[in-house]
Amino acid sequence: VSTYPEFVDTMGFLVILLLAAVAPELVSRDLRARVLSLYFARPVRRDDYVLTKYAALTTAVFLVLGGPQLVMFLGAAFEVDGVGEFRRALTDLLGGWIYTVIFALVMSAVALMVASFTGRRAFAAGGIVAVFMVTIPVSAVLFELGSGLVRELSGLVNPGFTVSGVGWWLFDHEDASYVGGTGPIYAAAAVALIVVCLAVLLARFRRVEQ
């Protein structure tokens, strides 16, 4: 691992397991216990409930990935030679954190949306892993068999690859050739994915126990 975004991508599978464990705890347990009506009987809006859960999961993912990056930065800070190199190292860390925020926002939105469709934590966890993992070979097949624009956009099939495409575009990564000039499309897709997932979540909980 040579850059902070690469560290985030390397930790992707562990983050998927974290999401599969935590997201069902945040929403599936409340659905199964049928306690949402008790929550919403108080001055707690359904939208606030959803956004609070989303913020909590996003924060957890960021801390899991951002904390080690800070440790990596502190370790490298003792080896820099001069203020210029220190500023460059600090800029790299901030860039890594920006990428981590994007990663956490997208992955958390998808995980919570999937978890909201069942009150059984085991099913929710399995569904989350399936959404992230099953789409990987689909993307790989499109990349290998496709050409031109199809090949460059094959990463959009998988949420994690979508975030990677954004990172390659923003930080001019050596793998940016995989997405070609479609970086803005990956960025737009990441934003759209967050919006759609949150919209589904909000619609889902507005209908629950009404």
C-alpha cells in the first residue's frame, strides 16, 4: 500500500464485514422488535431516525479507516525532511480522509438500505455481503469482455468500484486509465447512489408501522 486511498481499497473486504455486522444492528433489530412506533410516538421524526442511523454508520466506517491513516501519517512525519515534505504528507493525509468520507458515505448508504428490507439480522447481513460481493465478478466480466465505454464504465456495477473510480479521477491514481475520461460519471454515480439509497430508506421507514 503506497497511498491512503489504496489503503482504503485494501481494507474494503473488512469494511464489508463491518457493515454486515453493524447495519443490521442499527435498523433490522428495531424492525424485528416492532419498536419503531414507540420511537416515533415521541418528538422524533422518521427522517431524523434514518439520518441519525446513517450518520452513525458513516462515522464508524470513517473512524475505522481514518484512524490507521493518522497513525501512518504520524509514522511518516518523523521521516520527512523539511517543511515542504511535511506539508505534502499532510496534504496526502487530507486527501486520504476525503476519499475515506466518500467511501463511507456510499458504502453505508447501500448497507443500510439493504438492511432495512428485513427484520432478520442474518438475512440482512447476508444481503449486504451479497450486494457488495456478487457484483464484483459481474463488473470483472464486463471489464474483460467489453471494450471502450463499456469497459471504462464496468466499475459502476459495484458500489466499491464506483468509489474507486471517483478516487482514481480525483487523485490522478496510476489506475485512472481503467476509467479513462469517465471520472465525472463515476462521481455523479456515487452521488446518485447515496441519494437513491437514502430516498429508499426514508420511504421505507415512512411506511413502517403507520
